[in-house]
Amino acid sequence: MAATDFDLFVIGGGSGGVRAARIAAGHGARVAIAECDRFGGTCVIRGCVPKKLLVYASRFGDEFEDAAGFGWTLGSTPTFDWATLIANKDREIKRLEQIYEGNLKAKGVTTLATRAALDGPGRVKLADGSHVTARTILIATGGHPTRYGDIPGAGHIVTSNEIFELKALPKRIVVCGGGYIAVEFASIFAGLGVETTLIHRREKVLRGFDEDLRDALMEALAARGIRLMMSEAITGIAQDGVCFNVALRSGGTVKTDLVLSAIGRAPSTGNLGLETVGIKTGPRGEILVDSFSQSTVSGIYAVGDVTDRVNLTPIAIREGHAFADTVFGNKPTQVDHTLVPTGVFTTPELATVGLSEQAAREFGHELDLYKARFRPMRNTVSGRNERTLMKLVVDRGTQRVLGCHVLGPDAAEIVQMAAIALQLRATKADFDATVALHPSAAEELMTLREKWIPT
């Protein structure tokens, strides 16, 4: 075999690419990784991490309000400063970025702050025109926000890339979309006191989630003052001084200071030179791969959102690790994309693992359903009316728990633990036999006894 510059060249320094590079280097491979923006990728730089920091900020209003019921008196009305939050967010993101790059260098990985693209088999072209050769190439370029349609004034719309860099907090915001990003940012801005409108072309938010969770979340968001405009779409945006008039398909208008498009994301496969080697892509531009993340071209692999399989950071990390073990560690490893827990960091929080009731029925399961809706103990004293929802979807014949769905405080923490039980194929009897931790909200999953009969 002809000599190459590297055993592995990774294009993209996000979670999947970084994990793959580190593990491959640990197996003794000569590794280089190119990132044209900042190491850490979407999750660290402009996704999960900064968004969660904003979520925390948006929930302090509840804390201040609820404190009165527990005997606390605040000396003055709390005030919020957006600039302080963003500056502290930026400081933390910079720290994490340095850790990501530092960990790569500690493993002996060559890091290149440049754009890279395929330029034939085993050959990568860098932005300065130079070339690098590698036995194996991994594409881990992630995804990017989908822009709103071709409408008048579309240039005024910002995406989840720009939203973290706002210089000032708007008084009013229109959020377009109904997925994770849309409902999370609607919740964040509403929690920070912004007049918030959520516009979505479908009847409900969070397509694919359990119907009870979708309904309960929409009820909770509306109760928090978010204006929900379902089965609606934007047809144009006109600037009106320092604000905007948003025209709607139904004929009305909404006046706002900012319009955020959160209608989804698409795989970032543009300008990667895929055509130079004949890599096949899918209808959304995603790189088609097999169960070991190999593309349709030998020696070229892809992991993470660029493959459009399960677009979550922990999955990208697992795929990157599995790739490195398979190719460089002599440990062929496939990633199981079933039973993936996921959380939606609205307020109230939502998390789920396994099958929804609707999906379970479509798979042919006869079901026993268990559901509880209650006010968390904290809310009984604070006076807050918001309620928690917990639901178990159980196969009637085997009594195996197929799905666990939670809406309420700490939902993600609860479901992460429930995911272990589902991974071990726990039955409803296993849940019942587990001693409840009292007093906690999570104990409801152990004490659900009454089957719920849908009407």
C-alpha cells in the first residue's frame, strides 16, 4: 500500500468527529482532524450546551415567584440582564472549545483550523489549496438550520445559529416551527419575559412524540402565556421602523421585534466534494451509510447528523466511537439506534424513551396503559397550577414496558434512569417490585397501579 500522510482524516470537529479521532488515535492510528469553525460543533458552540444555559436562566423567574409560598420575601423586584447572560455563556463555551481541542492534541491528533473537502479517493483538499492523503476518511460535518421558505422579507429571519449572539433581548418574538428547537426557544424567551408567539404549520408540536405528551405540553405552554398559532404559516415579513409586521396565511398579521426560524435542520454535505468519489446521498442530502457507518465508497465513512439517522449528540458520539473501534481497534461495532432517550428542555420539561402509544399500536402490540397526572409537591405550597404527566406503555402479553413518557420538572433526569430499565427489558412487575423513593415525583413510575382506558 502506498504511503499516506495519515491513517485517518476527519472532516468536522463536532462531537462525533472528535470522539472518532480520539479513539482512533488511542488505537495507534495517525489522525488529523479539520474544522473550519470551532471545535465542539453545533452541540457545544450553538446548540445543546448554550441552549441549556439559557433554559436555566429562563427558569429563575419561577424560582423567585414560588419562593413566596415557602416564606421567602425578596427585597426588590428581580431584574434580568441579557448581556450578562450572553457574556457568561460565551466564556463557558470558549472554555469547552479549548477542552475539546486540548483533548485531541493530548492524544496526538493533528488539528487543522481549515475547511476540507474530498478531492478523489484517499485525498483531501484544504482551503489553502494544499492536499493531504489518508487511508481512511471520516465525514462528520453535522447539520445546519433549514431556512424559512422563499417569502418576501425572508432576509429578516434569524436561525438558531444567530439567536445566541443577539445584542439585546427583544420585547416580542415570533418563533416558526414545532420541533425541539422551536418549542425550546419559545419557552426560553417566554420565561425571560418576552411576548412570544409560536407559529407552526401542523395542528400540534413535536410530531412523533406520544400524543398525551404533545397535548399536555401545548396546554402548559399556552398557560405560560405563549401564543400558539397552529395550522398557520408566514407568507411575508415587512419592516416597520425598528420592528416587523409578519403576514400570515390566514390573512392576519403579527407585530414583532424578531422572527426566529426553527423549522428543522439539514445535513451539511454541500461543498464536500462527494461527487469526486461518487458517494451516494439521500433525498435530504444525507450521506448513505451501512450499519458500520461506511458510505457507498470503500474507505470513506460518515457519522452524526450528516447521515440523518438519529440526530442527537450522544448518538453521534456513539457512532464515532463505534467507527474507530471497528476500523482501527479490531472490534467491529454497530450502534443500536433503538431505545434512544431524548429530552425537550421546555418549561415544563419533557422526556421520553421507547415507543409512544401510537407507535406501539402500529407495531401490532396489544397494550396496557398506565398514566398519572398530578401537581408536584412543590407546586402545592407555591400555588403553581402546573401539573406533571407520567405514562407507561406496556405490552399486554409479555408485560414488558415499551415506553416511558414524562412531562414535568426533572423529566430528563427521570427518563435517563428509566431508559436503563427499558434497555434491560423490564416488565411492569419489575417496576412494581422496585421500592419507591419517597417523596419524589419519580416514585409515581413505581406506584402506577390503575390501568388507563383511553376514551
